[in-house]
Amino acid sequence: MDMGSDFDRLLFFEHARKTAEVNYAKSPLDADNLTRWGGALIELSQFQGPADSKKMLTEAISKLEEALTINPNKHDAMWCMANAYTTQAFMIPDLEEAKVYFQKAADYFRQAVEEDPSNELYKKSLEVAAKAPELHAEIHKHPVGQQVIGGGASSSSQSTKTSTKKKKSNDLKYDAMGWIILGIGILVWLGYSKNHMPPPPPPR
């Protein structure tokens, strides 16, 4: 399935969420299904306003905890859990409060790597997690739309420096968030491919 556009992604993960819900009614102890459900909720949270996004992330964590209760060594559930905590942390403006979530995320990333040491995505995620608090500080220090106020010739060079700094910060932000979104997308998509699921019906 081509998940090139946001709309395609939204349709795909909404279908994945609904399918997981149906499967859960039939087989509540299926840790793979619970992991896919949690992953779909994390993806869907990206399309919501702040309140609904937090609610979806809390639900995702609940599904992933359930999966880990059934199978404590399930590394893909650990990895998804880490991503849920990372996403939550970036939504909290206060760095000290966010650090609690970043630490939980790092712990889950580390556990996922320990369970599956050859997984490059897990290793990369653990590396990115170490930079997360610094990235958080950059993002919340330069909110979108903030402008540099200055006078005379210096304001031009100051603006250039600031925009270069912002560009680097944004590049780092999108690099980190890109890994998270891409990884969860791949995980959920592969999970469904494995089960030979039919594609979602086309929109009418």
C-alpha cells in the first residue's frame, strides 16, 4: 500500500485500529494484535489536536502494557511503548517534566535493543533518544513564528544566524520524529502483511 500522503496514512491506521479492536474481541490474549493496536493509536495521535492526541497516547500505552503482560519479552511492544513516551514528552513544554517521559522511553528502547540486538531501527532509536532532551529544549526555545527583533544592519545577520540555527533544529526534529513515525508505520504495516489482510476499502 502506498502511504505517501497524510490522508492515506490516516485511512490505513484507522483501518488498522478498527481491525485490532475486532480481533481483540475474538482473541484478547493476542500480544501481536495488541502491539499493532498500540502502534496504530500512536500513529493516529499525530493527526489529532493536543487533548485527543494525549488521550490516544494514553490508550496506546495501555494496549502495549497489556501486550507486555502477556509476553514480557516482546521487543516490538517495548519499542512502540518507548515511542509513545517520546511523543508524550515532546508535547510537554516543561523540560524537567518531559525528562521523566524521555527516561521511560530510553529504558524501553534499551530493553528492546537487549531483546533484539541486531535490529538497526531499535539501535538508531536508542541513539536518537539520547538527544531527545536537547532537541526538546531547541523546539520549545524557538516556537514556530517567533521572530528576531533587532535594529540596523546587525538584525539581518542575526536573522540569518537564527534561521540557520532554526533550520538545523528543524532538521534534527524531523529526523528524530521521522524515525519514530516511519518505524511504527513499518511495524504496523508488516504486522498486517504477515496476516495477509485485505487492503482497506477505497474511500467513496
